[in-house]
Amino acid sequence: MQWVALAFLASILGAVVVLVDKFVLTHHIKDAFSYQIFLTLTQIPPVLALFALASPHFQVQNYGSFYLTTLAVGVVLGLVFVLYNKALLVEEVSRVIPLFYLSPLFVLFFSSVFLGESLSLRRYFGVGLLVFSAASVSFKFKSLPKSNSNPFSFSPALLMILFLDLIIAGKDVLAKFLFSYIDFWSYLFWLILGNFLGRPLFLLLPGTRRRFVANMKSLPAGIILLCFLNCSLACVSYVLYFKAISLTFVSLVSAILSVQPFLVFVFALLLGVFYPGLLNESVEWRGVVVKGIAGVTILIGTYLIIS
């Protein structure tokens, strides 16, 4: 199953990208809009590389409308992904990322309605386990100053990421449809180009330009290099992910990628133990137990999907 290996490798790279994002947002660029604008610069090398790979396949006369559609999707993603940055600023990374993987539920619905994809009962159950485990880590324990207080609360990132999940699910299902007409290199180029063109629009917001300039003046050269490398990893992860989508049902690839929260949990836990201030990640025992159970459930759901 080549698509499983591709999706799993994309998950590993994606987990690393997320942790770097969290580190930069926690310690260096503490403004979601400034970070989103700055990432425009880091996308220049991937855009040029993708153009070189995609240009021999361009057929603008026949598929120009598909390219423009993909470009528009990229612009939208470049704008709404600021919600991801905001979520990382207000929440632990191992709670934010699992919320992303409620999107397989939306992909399952969209792919069934618009693509006619149908899975076995075992695979539906596997997707359900992934969604349940992702939702479980969005709960937070809180102290009980009064005996009748509610010990749980929803993560403040929940609504932001749920909206982003809908956009991501629509993007994945549309990609599967477009792969019937254009190759995935062309798709990736126009998607990343739209992302590249969309992010600078945040400079039109009042005060954003001032905060962006202030953040860039104080940003160390080492962090700039780290962000460029991180963006390249993110693009490689995208290549692997969309290649997997081109090989099988989009609902399966979207679901298998849900192993990423488990990887983020493990990486963040290890960093939290050895470098406590690096990510501001909680190692409180109740939260660790919940995340651990969710990780095991994700693995079970993944097994049901690929078996």
C-alpha cells in the first residue's frame, strides 16, 4: 500500500512542522498575522521548485479554469490559516493538532456526496475512532475552587479549528476531483502560489504592518533560517499527501493522516520533559493520560482503516 507509506511519512513531517510553528509563535513572533505574512517569504523557494516541476504539464487552454480554481483555494487557505496560528498562541500544540483531525469526518461526508466514495463498515468505524480521539483531547481539566464547579472546559481553539477543518476538507475533496484533469504537480504549484499571494493581504489590516515590521526587526537570523527549512518540510509533506490522494480514496488518506496528533503528542511530551520551556507544553498527569489514551485510539482506528 504505497499510499499508506506516503500518508504516514507526510504525518511525520507535518508533526515536525507543527512543533517548529509552535516554538516560533511562543518565543519569537507572538502575533498570528505577522507570522502568516512572514511565511510568505519562506514560500518563495518551494513556489519556484514547484513551478519547475509543474510547468511542462501546464495546459492553460484546456484546463485554465481548474488552475484558477486551485489558485483561489490557495488564496483562501493563505488567509484562513491565520486561525491555526492563533490557536497555537492560545493552546498547547498537542491539543490544537488533534482538532485538525476532525476534518476526516467532513471529508467522509463531502467525498460521499460529491465523489460517490463508499467505504466498508470497518473503515467507517475506524474513521469514527479517529474523530472521537481527536475530540477527546480538546477537553481541558481545570481546578475546582468550588465543589459544584464543572471540572471540564472546551479548548478555546475548538471553534477556530473546526471552521478551518471545513475549509481543509473541501480543499481535499476538490483536489481529488481535479486530479482527474490535472496532475498533482500543477495542482500543488497553483495551490501554493495562491497561498503565497493571499497572505500579504493581511498587511491591509490596521496596525498589522506596524506589528509585522517590529517583529521582523527583532527576529534572529537563525530563526529565519529555521522557518525557511520548516516551510520546505511542509511543502514536501504536501507533496506526499496529495500524491497519496491521487492513488486512493481521499477519505482514507485524510483519515490515515490522523496519526499525526499521536506523533505530535509524543514529540511534544519528550520536549516538555527535557526542555520544559521550549513549547510551554503541559505534562500534568491527567492531561498526559487523556492524550495517551487518544493516541492509542488513533492507532486502533488507523489499523481498521488500512487493514
